[in-house]
Amino acid sequence: MVTVTPKAVDKIRQAFQKEGVSGGGGLRLGVLGGGCSGLSYQFKFDPKPRATDQVLTYGDVQVFIDPKSLVFLDGMTLDWKDSLMQSGFVFDNPHAKKSCGCGTSFSA
């Protein structure tokens, strides 16, 4: 299971509104080969889930995760952090043995 915190859900909702995305669709959360640590997080709008996706629903926000990515994301928490230095999504992934400084790629 992947957990998305209320702060992250709110920021996803705000991003969709800013981009003019409405009615159906959701956030595609996945893992791709590449990045400075070997794997990188995929994070984009998708108009609809695929037949094999796990669909997580948080009020009016949906998150789609494909089965291959779920292997690397199971147990992960997606959060939003605000600090003096930076603001952005934070991936707390128990499968990440190491991650890069920017936090968007990891090795399992």
C-alpha cells in the first residue's frame, strides 16, 4: 500500500487546478529506470487508469500505480514538505537503499 498524506493530496489538487485538469484522471505515480541512483520516480497527470493499475482515492484526487512500480513503491509515503530552503514532494520509500540528493531517484 502507498500512503499519500493530506498535505500531498492538497498540493496534487492545487497542481491539477493550476494546469486546468478537471473531471476524471489522476496522478500517475511510478518508477522508471534511470536517474543518478538507478531508478527515478515518475510523477505525471494521466487522464484515466489502466486496467491493471492500483487506484488509490483520496477524496477527489486519484493516484494510479502500475503493478511493476508497486513492487518498488509498496509501503512508501508521499508527503509535501515546506522549509526555508525548499518546498516539494518527499518520497519516504522503505525500498530505497540509497537516494540522490534531490530525492527523485533511488536504488533498491
